[in-house]
Amino acid sequence: MANDVVDLQAELDKHRRAVDTDYFDLSIREIVRMVESDEIQVAPSYQRQFRWKEPVQSALIESLLLGLPIPAIFVATNKDGTWDVVDGLQRVCTILRFFAVDVPNSEALKFADNPLRLGEMSQLATFSKLAYEDLPVPIRLMLGKRYLRVQVLSDKSDHEVRFELFRRLNAGAVELTSQEVRSCVYRGPFNTLIEDLSVHPEYKALLKLGSKNLNDGTAEEIVLKFFAYLEGMEVFTGKVTAFLNAYMQKRGDETDLDSDRQLFLNTVRFLHSVTGGEFRRQGVHTTPLNQFEAVLVGIGRIFREGNQPKIPEPGWEQDEELVSASRVGTNSRPMLKKRVLRAQELFS
């Protein structure tokens, strides 16, 4: 029993050391200024998640005017000292909208031309229909001096801790997929490459997604899997999220990415020429993702070996071995290798 306690304490201490946090009490005016100067940033993949309705936005402003407590905003520190919003997007954006301040470099979060005009409120009834500019100067000054607690995860914290913090804090009303979280945590040149390739016209033509996957990072994750499986298929453990996170962390700051870009584009262009457009399988209305990933990686392996892929025999999309290794429940190293190598064989 004593040894069990020691082991439990050792594991707890190990993971606690990976977390480094601090907190600040900042005025609303200072938070707005930091957003305007890009010191507080909202990751692009996160911006589309601002979805509070106007009555909820008005209620937050009422709480701030009344001096009621507001939950802390969580941020993560980047290497350059800037902060990424982790939890608190709805609150931050509501404040910015009331102050009529745009988020820099964001098409989704432009508020200057559409500021919040307060709706009906439970206590401050006479404030209804007022905008920030309509408030008397003393009230504006008072509001700007209200303080919010900002909890900061420092850049000393492990990247996996950052990923887990994003995932856990955004598991409620503003739920992010693993790839959306990944693009927040592992930002850098490689992530920018993934985002660029995910909107390439021929790639977009090949990939037909269901409505729920159109804007959730699925397209970007397939690009990431192309590179990760191409390089690390032999060490894939079956734990997709951890595998992709580790690969992103390894490659996040690389800048020499021209060969990666060209390999992906060569692969996509060849597959586009073979299919004539969408990647489909008979009887399936959307792109079968496991099969699509395997075919991309298989063709990529051929190009990487210095060879030219061949146009496969008609009906290759229905190949029994490829399809059976691509169905649900096939995220294991043997099944991944089976479908990738079969795809490579079909195009060789």
C-alpha cells in the first residue's frame, strides 16, 4: 500500500510540474487595449465560435456595470510573450463588441460597424437600446476601470498541457475539435502550411464533407495526417490525437517547407486527374476519410521514392482489401499499414 501511495504521488507531482500558471487582475480598458495591440490574440480557428445571442451579451454588460463577479478568462502565453485566449472568448468578444473594437486581422470578429446596443435587462431597464457611445462619460470611465481576473498558463507549461486545457475548457457551449485545438496550441509555419493546403482548390474538390464537418478542422486534419503518416506510420500507436499532437510539436517551428508543399500538391493533382474531381466510393455520399487518407499517403510514398504513380485499374475505389482496411474501427498500426500499402500497390 505504501508503494502505491508513493507511485500515485510521483505521478501527480510529475504532471503538476508540467503546469505553470499565474494570474492578473486587469481592467476592461486594459484588456481592450491589449486586444487592439495584438497582445491578446484569438486564434483564427477559434474565431468562428463567437455565438452568444444578444440577450446574453447584454446580460454580461449589465453584470459589469453592476460590479457583479465575472468568471476568470484563461489565456496561454506564446513564446513572443503574447497571450492566446483559451477560455473566455464569449466574454472578451462581447466586451469588444460593446466598445465597438475590431479584433485585428479577423474577418469574423469585426465589431466597429456593428456595435452592441443593449437589449432589455433585468435591473438596468433604462439602459435598454443604449450603445457604449450613448453612456455618460462617468459611466464609461467606471466601466473601463472594472477589473477581470485573467488566469495565465505560462510558456513553461508542456504543450500537451496546453492542448488539454484548451480541450477541457472548451468542452461546453463552445466545443472545439481536436484539430481546432491543435491549430490554437501548435501555431507556427507548419500549421500555416496545413491551413494553406487545406483550401487548395483541387484538394477541396476531392474532399466532399458532411455539413457538420465543413468548418471543424477535418480538412486540415487530413492534411496533417498525410505528413504524419507518411513519416511516422511505422511508429503509429493507434492513439491518433497524441500521435498528431507529437508530430505537430516536432514540426511546428520548421520553416523549410517547400518540399512538403510540393509533395502534397503533386499528390493531390495526380489524384484529382485520376478521379476527375470528387473522391467517392459507390454507395457513399461523402468522402470515405480513412480510405482517402490512405490513398493520399500511398501516392505520396510513390512520389517520395522518386517514382511516378500509375493510373489504377477501373473500380479501384471498390478494392476489397483497401475498403475493408478503411472501415470504422481501423485505427491501429496494422490496419493503417494495410490500407496505405494497398493504396500504394494499386497506384504502382
